[in-house]
Amino acid sequence: MRRNKSKHKGWQDHYSTLAKKENFPARSVYKLKEIQQKYNLIKKGDKVLDLGCSPGSWLIYAAKLTGKKGRVIGVDLKPLSVKIPSSAKVFTADILSINDEFYELTGKNFNVILSDRLQPEIKVLMLQGLLTSAKQLFQLLKKL
């Protein structure tokens, strides 16, 4: 694996190249593809919540899996800069500030909850970030 020398952050490897070729914004989509192949978590017509959905690869892939009758809702502090399928909707917000208005728009009954990038925006020790992510997810799940 070689370090990308351009202005863009990240690694240039087989998965980065493949993601770009398949129109995914990040190589992380292949983690979800592997999980999906092994466990078949997301099905046609499912309603999926993607927490920390930026840069959008998981959201796009989940929308493909759920099909036109499914629904994928993404939440992230950062707005997405990629085109998303019509069956997906993104909310730019802190997941801890989600309120009843959010649930009125989305409903509460999600078949699958995804999270690959749920972490604080400040740079902290990895362990502290993981603990914070776990706490955030637990607090959100209590609201559902």
C-alpha cells in the first residue's frame, strides 16, 4: 500500500481504486459489503439508519440493497458532497440533538442501524473516541 501524494487524504490501494471506479466516495463500502455477504442484514424494503454517514459510501450501498421500496436515513455533522439515491435522505445534525421532529419525518422503526464513522470531531486518543462513540450510540438507542 502506498501513501497518496496528492492533496487528498487517504490511501491509494486496490479498494480505493475500486471504490472510485464503482462511484463510491470511500473504500469503507467494502467492509459493509463483506458484512452483508456474511450476515445478509439489509434486505429489500428495509428501513436503515446510518449514523455518521459521511462520506456516504455505506448510505449509497444500503440504498442499493433496500431498493426503491426501502428507505435509508443518514445523519452526520458534515453535509454529504455526493449524489445520493432517491430512497435515501440525509440530515446534517448531531445525533445527540435528534428530537421528536426528526422522528416525525423519519419514523422510529428501523430494521438496521449502521455506524462506521460515529466519532467526535476533535482529535483525541483512539480509545477515548471509541468510548465516546459507544456512549453516543447507547444514548441514541435509548431514544428509539
